Amino acid sequence: MSKWKLKVLAQFVLAHAPFGEAINYRLQLMNSLGDDHRFQVRLAAIGNGLRRLTKVTPIGGTTVVEVGTGWDALPTLMLYAAGAKHIHTYDHVRHLRADLMVAALRRLAANAEVLSVYLDTPVAVIKERLGRALAVSGTGLPGLLSMTNISYHAPGDAANTGLAGRSIDIYYSYTVLEHVPENIAAMIATEAGRVLKPEGTYYAAIWLHDQYSSFDPTISPVNFLRYPEWVWGFFIKNKISYHNRLRERDFLDILGSQHAEILKVTSILDEENVQHVKSIKVDKRFAAYSAEELAVTFTEIMARWGQGPATPR
């Protein structure tokens, strides 16, 4: 059996095992604390996205909604370091752990110089903000969240925040929307349109490739497009490994149907993946897409709802 299929099987078992979530946490702990290269890759990816975001909406002094906190809250902490006034972050499960959050803070502090470039913020300011957070690292999760002005909603619903309409400056998600059910992705866009101020910005960075290709180089980044939806849904759409296979066009169509104005789209499209798509028989679900549409492996979308009325909750 190929490496990626073994990983699918392992995640499938964890998703249905009584202690699967705890075991998955231990694996996340090893990944987060033991791999500096992986951290540097994440730092660069998140940081470059935030640098592009600040050119549209400066982060300093903003109120932010974040979709998907994760285990170590690295993007959340980078928003804090950039000067966000308050961050409401939502996760459907309480993944966040104090030890991983502290480890992320320490690594950010050790990389303050490069972080200042990404966030367009003086190094001294970055160090001061991170230092204040690290000073309360012994108080556990409540103390860390209080110091960093982060409201952690978990279990929480980013598609139904309960926040006042037109009260948010930035509605942010980093590599989360590919991991939610298709209807939830649409509901999240609806909520973003409701809570964002007219000048506020919707930001979504979404990996669109077969994420098992990062684990097993013998398969292409578009390999997952060949499988029938019932097979993909049975083995992959679970609480450990959920991946919806929506394409960039789908996310843009969702925003268009919600009358959002697309401000900027940044995509990764390689000719090699176009050729891979053309060489396989894709599932009928994707029959109406061009090879180029299917071969986009990353999209970063920024949008705005402008002066349209907020939908009351």
C-alpha cells in the first residue's frame, strides 16, 4: 500500500477511535515543537499573506474574526503581533493548547526581525508585544488569551458568531476553508458579509491541492480529483482529515452569489499540474471545470461587501 493511503487509513482509524483526538494531539505536539523548518515555512506563508493584507487593510487597531484557531494559534498570534486590538477566533473543537501557544510565541520572538518585515511593524514593537505575552506564559491558556486580547470561541461557529453587524474590520481565515463542509463555506461567507464594516476586508488563504501529495511525492497535487465523491467522503471527510475539494472557482462563485466585491486574487497555477489533470480521468463532479481551473493549487482571496446593508441576526 502506498504511503499516502496508509496515512488515510491511520487518520480514518483515529477519527473513529475513542481516544483518537488525544493521539492526534500528541502527533501535533511533535510536529509543532520538533520541526523548525516546518515552522519557518508556516511563518513565511502566513507572513507574506499578512503583508499583502496590510496593503488593503492595515491590521493595527482592528477588530478581527478568525476562522479556525488550530493547535498553536500561530496566525492568531501574528495578528496580535501586528497590533490587532481584539481577535475573536473560532474553532469547532477546542484544539488550542497552552504549551503549543507558548512554543509559538517563543519562536515568533526569536524571529522578530523577519516578522517585523512581514507585518510592517518595528522590531522593538514586535518584541514588546510578544514579551508581554511571554511574561504571563505560566498562567495557562486564560492568562495568555487575556493578555493578547484574544477571545477563544470553541466549540464555536464562525458562520454564526453572534457579533453585531458591521462591527468587524477583518474576517480572516488561513488554510481553513478547504477543511469545512461545502455548505459551511457558503455560510461563513454570509456571516462575513454581515459582520464586516463597509470598508472591512474578507481574507481567505486556501490550499487547493491534494494534501497527501506533500506526504507522498509519488502522487501529484491533483491526484485527489480522480476519486468519486462517495469514496472521498467515506475515507477523508472525518473529524481528523476533512478536505472538501472545492476549487478556486467555487470560492469565487460563493462570494459572487453573496454580492461581494473581489479586491484581489493571488493564485498558484503550474503548467505541470495542468498536464497532470489532462492525464487523469477526473470524477464527474469536476466535469464542468477546465483543466486550468482544476489545477490551481492555492488561492488567496480578498473581498469587500461595501455599502450593502448587513443582514440582521
